[in-house]
Amino acid sequence: AQTVTQSQPEMSVQEAETVTLSCTYDTSESDYYLFWYKQPPSRQMILVIRQEAYKQQNATENRFSVNFQKAAKSFSLKISDSQLGDAAMYFCAYRSAEPWEYGNKLVFGAGTILRVKS
Amino acid sequence: DTEVTQTPKHLVMGMTNKKSLKCEQHMGHRAMYWYKQKAKKPPELMFVYSYEKLSINESVPSRFSPECPNSSLLNLHLHALQPEDSALYLCASSQDGGTSSGANVLTFGAGSRLTVL
């Protein structure tokens, strides 16, 4: 079974600075998807960024970028120019490329609480 | 419309009550999900509906009963719950449950906060 590990329970960053959240995963599959979700105090889970394993290029969404190291099974999230609104719980997640009917599901890490200081 | 709407936002119920949580989306998504989330923990999958049919039940106790009346609506019926069932219940949807790129993007609702007394 696949597992996702987030080794940083909490992180802090000064407004306007850069922070990197770590994520490692374990899988024997070659085709899969990786995600970072953000959950602010408002509770809604919001997709931040998605990476397809067969793509070597790291995904980027505005101030958010990932460092995807497939061989090392590492998928870190870099937030540049941090803003107060970035404060949230961040979850790394894995999903196999197999369809749901094969028992495939989204596997979440334990989460990292990000605090942004003004 | 790019939202998943969940009602009610908050629910308090006794252990003998019967209540329901409702989830609605109008994005044309054909897969819908129920997750349970405890404080500061990741969401745990409960049920998956694909094309209005239950495709995954993660061994959830029968006091939770899902229902998918149509492709836009997902209900979770609650009966004889225990205090440990108190949690945030999240609904999500995706384009489908297959292998397309869109199948892998889940859109979540804001959740229903359930308290069982």
C-alpha cells in the first residue's frame, strides 16, 4: 500500500519570505499523481498544485512550485513571497493512475500547519 | 458553478436522533465522495459514488448510510451515532472515477461540522 509522509508537523515563515514544505511517499507504481491541498481555518480543502508522475517538469502555480524527485520519491512544495492568507494546514496526497474501481483512492499525509508571521 | 455546497454547516444531534447531511454540485461531475476528518488530521475516505452507484465503502459502520439520488446530489443519513463520530464531514466530487486527468482533481465542499452528544 502507498504511504505519504510529511515530517514537519508545523512550520513558520515571515511574510514575503519563502518556505518549503516536505513530502515523501512510498509506492511501487510508476504512474501516479501527486497533490498539495491547502485547508485554511474556513475548513474547505483547496487544491494548490498537481503533478503527474510521468512529467519530468516541476509544476508551478503562481507563487507555488514543487520540487518533484521521482527516484527519491520526494515532492516538496515551495511557497514564495508568503502571504498571511497562506496560513493553513497543507496536505500532501498521492493517487494511483488506476481507476477507482480498482480500489484506488487519494492517500493523504498527516499534514503540516503553516503559520505566517506579519 | 464550480462549487460543492454542503448543508448544514453545523449539526448537533443526540445519539438517538436521525439526521442527514446534504451535498450538491452542478459541475457535471460523475464521482462523489464522503470523507470524515478529525481535528488536525487528514481526511479519511468513507464512501465513493461513481455514476450514482456506490463503488467504495471503506468498512463504514451501518449507522452511516449514504445515498445518491441523482448525479448532482449526495446525502449521508445518520442514525444512532456515537460521540466519537463527532467530526467534520467533507463532501467532494470529481469529473469521474476513471483514469482521466480530470478524475484526479477533487473539488471539496466546506464541510459539515457534526457534534454528537
